Amino acid sequence: MPRMTMIEAIRDAHAVKMAEDDNVVVYGEDVGYFGGVFRCTAGLQERFGKNRCFDAPINESGIVGTAIGMAAFGLRPVVEMQFADYVYPAFDQIVSEAARLRYRSAGDFICPLVVRMPTGGGIFGGQTHSQSPEALFTHVSGLKTVVPSNPYDAKGLLIAAIEDNDPVIVLEPKRLYNGPFDGDHDKPVTPWSKHPLGEVPEGRYTVPLGQGIIRREGADLTVLAYGTMVHVAEAAAESVDIDAEVIDLRTLIPLDMPLIEASVKKTGRCLIVHEATLTSGFGAELVAVVADACFYHLEAPILRVAGWDTPYPHAQEWDYFPGQARVGGAMKRVMEG
Amino acid sequence: MSGGLRLHVPEPEVRPGGAPDFSGVKIAKAGSVRRPPVDVDPAEIRDMAYSIIRVLNRAGEAVGAWSGSLSDTELLAGLKTMMRVRAFDRRMLMAQRQGKTSFYMQCLGEEAIACAFRKALEPGDMNFPTYRQQGLLIADDYPLGDMMCQIYSNRRDPLKGRQLPIMYSSKAHGFFSISGNLATQFVQAVGWAMASAIKGGDRIAAAWIGDGSTAESDFHSGLVFASTYKAPVVLNIVNNQWAISTFQGIARGGSGTFAARGLGFGIPSLRVDGNDYLAVHAAAQWAVERARSNLGPTLIEWVTYRAAAHSTSDDPSAYRPKEETDAWPLGDPIKRLKNHLILKAVWSEERHVQAEAEIDAEILAAQKQAESHGTLHTGPRPSVRDMFEGVYEEMPPHLRRQRQEAGY
């Protein structure tokens, strides 16, 4: 089976769908001729023509706004926000328009649209290249939100997103583009070629939206994570020697509640980790649904480890990033609680 | 502070209590503006963004190069369509006052723009309207009863009670779902047109926006994308002088006209008498032909006047003189077309009165039929169960749980 980086897997997902369906068009800032600043669309314009993959003006609301019009026409646009931090000008188009079109028109018009964006920190990007805004999207009815943690899922989730008849937000942890990252920034980067999830099948396959997966089985504690924090949580469990079960949510909305519920009822303990800021983050929603579904099985309070409630700093990146030490420490506290 | 800086806040010519003054509105003589070929170099018609294309003169004659795009039969049909829109508005305004629905918006005085524009489009073309283009639907013979059921949010509401009154949607009639947020759909129209070009078809889009909303960034986004990709789209600005209580100068700023916004983008930009049914149709046809011939976008500022309140929640006497409507120099679109047709001896006062009565009866019958399916305040309303449908193609588990919790 071919081995791919997450970038190559994302590029391949585009290529598979563009070859299969003439209605798939791809555009964004630097996306066409150059192939994207992270190279996720490299070669697509050459292969599929300028009609199908092209450069857009630096205008996020225009990119998403035109894509909504294209989706209403019958195309399946896949647009890239260069960084998740740049999506805010497009917020009105995403929230008031893309997410609402099916509902408000009673199905007269639909919006099969994918908005991809690199998310998260770990690359010394400072406050405008490091944010994790997923909770802003999960709060909006009518949107689906996914966060892959590896090349296999990145391709399968993106294909599923392109085939979905509703708007899907795909947040791609940029620190994972070239290799898994467990939070240990002093260690040399491990390439995806050495990781089992760097094995990516050729051709079309999907990772269905709404399905999480257990990355590490365990009996004592359930860790709910997604994106980069899946790898951090796995490494933290090893380092503190706790038999933790690490769940990679993969899709935030719709959420795989049966998987979460079964695991927490089994372990009786739950830790939630995300890179995004703590307050009103998606972790708060997870705490609420776990408490609601599993309260009488819980042996300890549910804890969260998240980014501090500050803007994402530059120099202090590794004090901000919720690394193994904080995640491992929280695991111990949940076990003691 | 001792510096000389002062903030400039534009003010309209007059406020309530003052005498209406439209001396600043420069009106070109009917027939005086040339009609260039559709493949004209935009640089050669920059002056047209500052003039006004008019066909009907004060005597009611159709004059100049833009006249002659419609036959007498088509003009008579157009007159009746505008009368139908006005009668529909009158009935629905009354229905709102009677408490049968929550909200209504008329297009009084602006009927010619949507009604004539629709006639320049083909089936399959798509409008991205604002809330004041009901004429697009009525001119395309969309069932009046369906519009009323939407306004009443009743059991037969095509939108299942999910949208504010008048936020219609009809793909079959080339009428994109109205959002209610301003300007957002201007750029979507450009995207729809880009999609049509990508697929190599011959369908075109029409974007709609009001003078006030041109200040939104989505308007400028629309111009950027339309200009860059030469999208087959007609970019319509309905300048009815008022954005709720805010006069057009607040959005226009230092630009001479709204049409002139297009010049920096290299988009051919016209300014047209929006109360002149013949001028509207001729200019629309010109822009539509440009779009369909792959010549790209056209920006059109339709100069008109919002003769009524912004909506049923607005009272314009608080911010503009009551006499302003009558003083508006471009007159009333229905009266002007009526006079033209009478002058041509294909219409008469008697037939006009008779047509008014027929149209009123038609609207009343549709209203009775619609009300038999319910009104917002008496019901029956769309089901609560249905409130949870259509958020996604398939209902996700969390919404199913919430529907059960709500008791459905």
C-alpha cells in the first residue's frame, strides 16, 4: 500500500474526486498554479485544467460566497482557507448562508460545500497561524465539522465530505501534515512513512462522517481527543503508565456518542483534551454530553486539558501548547479523583 | 484639541418639516443616452455610469436608441404585472395590519425594476434577489396563493414556516432563496454564474442589492470575483434613496453615483431610470445579452424611490418629509407606462379602472384560498415535528433526541 504524508493524502482525495466527478471544483488563495502554500492542491490545475482548479483573490468571504453559489448551481466546490485563522471574514457566509440554505429553502436549494483549513499550532505561527476555531463551527446548526489526525483519515474524511450533500468544515492540523506529532518538540520529526496510518489506499474510500475510533484500548480512563492531541494523549498515557483508552473523535458534529458512551461506562473516568482555548471550547460540550449519558458510571470528575485562554503566543508556544506533561498530569488527577 | 480635523457626516438635503428638494438629482433627457454595442470596450462608456438611461419622456412618448425592445402586447402585460404587484402588496400590508402575519415589505414605486427585468431573462437563469423583488416572481407567474401561504407561515407554506414572511424561494422560477442578511447573496450570484461558465452552459445569473447594502464587503467581493473571472452575471443595484432611515449618501460616500463603483473594476456600468418600464427592460436586455455572449458582467444602478416605509416595522415620517414621494422627479412607474399606452391608443382610463378591479378580485380570491390553509396567528401552522427536519439531509442522532425531547 502506498505511504503518504497527510498533504499527499489530501491531494489524493481531491484528485480521486475530481477524476470521478466533473462537478468537483477546487479553489482558494495560491491553490491553483502553485498548488497551495502547504502544497495540498499541487498538480491539480495541471491535471484537471484551470476550469477545475484555480487561484482566488485574497477574499475569504468571496471565496466561500461564490462557492455557495456554485453549490446551489449543482457543483461540489472544495475551497481552501489558507489558514483557519483567516476564515473569519467568511464567517457570515458559512453561518448565515451555507449552513442555513437547505433549511430555509425547505430543500429547494442545497449546499454541498467543503471548506478546508489548516488548524492548530506547533509551527511557531503566532496568533494568526495557530488557532483552533472548531467550536465556532460546531455551535452552528447545519454544519458538519471534521478533524483528521492522520493521512488515512484525512483522505477518507475529505472524500466523505466532498460526497456529502451538506456543508462540511474540514480542519487539518497543520503540525500533522508531514508527520505524527506527540507534543515532544525536541525530538526529531517522525515521518508518516514510519507510521501505520501513513498507509493510504489508492482510489476511493471513505471514513464515514460521524464515526470516531479507538486509537489505544484501555480499561482505566477514557481520553476524548481529536487532531494533534490524539498523538499527544497516546504518548502521555505511555509516559505516565496509565491504561487509558484514547478515542479519536475524527468528526465533532455529528458526534459518535455510542462510542464515547460505551468507553466511559467501561472505564468510569474521562479526560478531554484539545488544543483550542478552554472556555466555551468543544471540550465543554463533551463534558456536558458525557455527564448526561454516563453520570452514574463516573468515578471522578471529568477534566479538560486545553489551550490557555490567551491568544496563541509566539515565543511561548510550548508553554501554551497542551503537551504530554499537562495531559499526563491530568490523567493522574482523574485517576486519583 | 486644537487641530483642524473634523469628521464629515453626510446629511440628506432635507429632513421632516422641510420642503422636498431633488435639485441634486441630475436627470438626463429621455432618449439622450446612446446605446453602445454589447461588446463595447468598458473604457468607452465610463460616462454612462454618471448619466441616466431613459426612454419615456414627460409626454409619455418612447424615444431614443433604447426604445423599442417590447411590443405593445408585452407592454400591456407588463403594466398588468406591475398593477398585480401593487395590489398584492396592498392586500398583504393590510393582512399584516390585521394581525394575520408578523411582517411585510412592499415595493411601492419600484415595481418596474423587477417586473421588466424578469422579462429580459430566460428560463433557467437565476436571480439572487433581495426582499424587494417580489415582482420577479409575479412577472414569472409564480402562484400568488403560494406567496401568501409563505407570508402566512401556514400549513401550505412552501418553506414550512421556517422563514420570515416574503423570504421566498423558487428554483423553478429562477428565484434563489432570500436570506434576510444583506448583501450576502450578491457574491453568491457571481459564484452561480462562475459555475455556469465552468460547465460551459448558457444560463446566467442576476445579483440584487440595495443602495445601502453596497457598503457591505460582500458587494465589493462580488465585484472582485465578477471582474476577475468575467462571470456571466448582471449586478443590479436598486438605489431607492433610503436604507431604512439612512439616506443613500451614507453608503455612497464620495462616489458620484453607485454605478461608478463598477468603474475601478473595469465592469461596464449603467445608470438607468428605474421607474421607466421600457428603459429597465432595454438596459436589462443589453446586460443579459452581454452576459450570455460571454462578455462578462454588467453593473446597473436602477435609480428609483422607495415610496413607502421600509417595512411594516418602519415609519418614514420620522426621518424624511412626507411630501418627498410626490416630489420624486422620476414619477410613478405604473402611471408612466399607463400614460404611454394611452398615448399609443392601446389603453384607456376606463380599461385601466376595469383592470384594477379584475386584479383586485384575483388577489382577493387568492387570499381567501390562502387563508383557508391558515394564517400565522390563527393557525394551523406547520408541524413542530417538521421544525427538526431539513437541518441536514439526514437527521443526525442529536437532533433526533431533541425532537423526541420536544415531544415529537
